[in-house]
Amino acid sequence: MKKMRAALVAAAVLAGLVGTAAPAQALTYCSRAGGVHVCEYGVTVHPLPDGTKQEFVVGTDLAVWTRWTNTSGKWTGWQSMGGRVSGAVAVIDRFSGGDPWRFALSVPTADGWRYVNIRDHDGGWSGWMPMPDPE
């Protein structure tokens, strides 16, 4: 067990992710529809204009995971959006430009920065990038 913890700490240091994030051993996990996520970070649900919805969680790998409903209400399987976060997923409309299909996810990381991933009108994602200064 000590070797595994030492390996986890070494990997975090090498990745530059040591900071204020809770160590993986201190997190608790919850199950949701066949997926496991960090309980402390919760589930973020975002309604879409056609009545469907999309959920976001932080998985046990500390990446953001998502699933969504189709128009008949059936959920898709979970898909990883990547990243390595240290807190809850927030949905923001700062980048929407008035388009109700366009929104962004904002997440904290262990280095103290917030990152965003912006959804375009057609459902594509920009990829994770540092949150721009609000000015």
C-alpha cells in the first residue's frame, strides 16, 4: 500500500498537479447509472433547449465525464471529456453569444487555475484551456 501511495504522489509531482486538491485516497466515490464519480464534486445537470439534458461528473480518474438524453429521454453511456480537476464542474454561459446551445464548463485544477471547455452549437467541444481573464 505504501508503494502504491508513493507511486501516486510521484506521478502527481511529475505531472505538476500537486497543490490544494484532496488526495485521491481522501475522496469518496458514488455510483451513477453504471459510472463511478467523486461524491464531493457532485453531479452537474444542464438542460438543453430541446428538452434534453446533459450531466457532468468528475470520475475516479479526476477527469470530467458526461452523458446526455436523447429526445425520447434515454441516456447515452458515459464519455470522458478528459482533464484533471480538483472540484465540481460548473456550467457558465459567458461564451454563449446568445446561442442557447452554446455554453462552457468551468473547473478548478490543483494548480489554482480554472479551465474551460466550450460547447459549440452543434455539440462539439473546444478542449480544455485556461480560463481567460474576465477583463
